[in-house]
Amino acid sequence: LYIGHIRAITDRIYNLLTNLLLWATAQTGRISFKPESFSIAEVVNENLRLAKGGAGEKKIRLQADIPEELQVHADKNMISTVVRNLVSNALKYSSPGGKVEIRVSGNGHDEQADFVELSVSDNGVGMDNNTLEKLFRIDQNPSMPGTADEKGTGLGLIICKEFVEKNGGRIWAESREGKGSVFRFTMEKSG
């Protein structure tokens, strides 16, 4: 009992410090920006492996539908941070027994498209329109406790927005209370 509580507090502090460091580094322009071509499926699968423990605790099914051969051109570390944050949030706001899906949609399968759209969806608690409008704003902090009372820093989505925009993409969310959320972002397609 105590060990679980200590672990939760330690995880929360670690996430806060990591997000603060990432955000401060991005704000000062000291974060290195190194775009390269890479398999987006590889990044997604790596982050899903990291998320398996948290998903297992809440009995949440993780599912990805990303073509292995699909290459994007972006800063791999930044995109990995975005995927990790979005998956972490999806798990946080999903009820036990839920599902989190990651997909490439729209022009991701189109040979002529310049951009790939990646979505992370859950069937969790969802959000009202007021919360949805404040998500990516630093002056508003709509961070709410997760379904197992998980805490957030309020900086994760701000960092996601900064990193996606640094890579020339855009990020947005769609949600309905009680029905879940879908977070989408675009990246430049390689090739």
C-alpha cells in the first residue's frame, strides 16, 4: 500500500520535472531541432511498450494501426515526446477496461499527400467544450485528475503543441463528455 503511494508520488514529481525541463528548454530555444526521416510505426510501438505497465494496471487495451513502411520527416525525439504524452493522457482519462487506439488517417495512406495525420483516441471520460477550448493554452490549466485520480502537470499538451508546431504540423482535439477524446496531429511525410 505505502510502496504504491510512494511510487505514484515519485512518478508525479518525475513527470513534473521532466515537463518543466522540456518546456523551459523549448522556451529558451536551447532544444536541438534535428529533423530526419524515420518510421512513425517504430516510434508509436516504442511508446506503446513503455505504456504497457500503466495500461495493464487499468486493464486498458492498446491498439495501433500504423503501416510499418510509412516514413515521416520530423525531429524524432520531439515526435516521440508528443506520442508519449498523448498516450499517457489517453490512459489517464480512460476507465478500467477501456481502449486506446493510435491510427494514421486521411492522407497518411495517400501516396500523393505531403502530411501524415496521427490520431490517439480513447473511450474515456471526454471533455466539455469549455475545457476543450483551453487545452493548449499556457494561461489556462484545465488539468483534471484521471479516472484513477492520476495527477497531471498541465504542461504536457503545451509541450506537444510547441513540438508539433516546431515540426511544421498542427495539433487539435475532439471530444464529447462521457464518450472519449481524439487528439490529432500532423507531420510532414518523408519522400
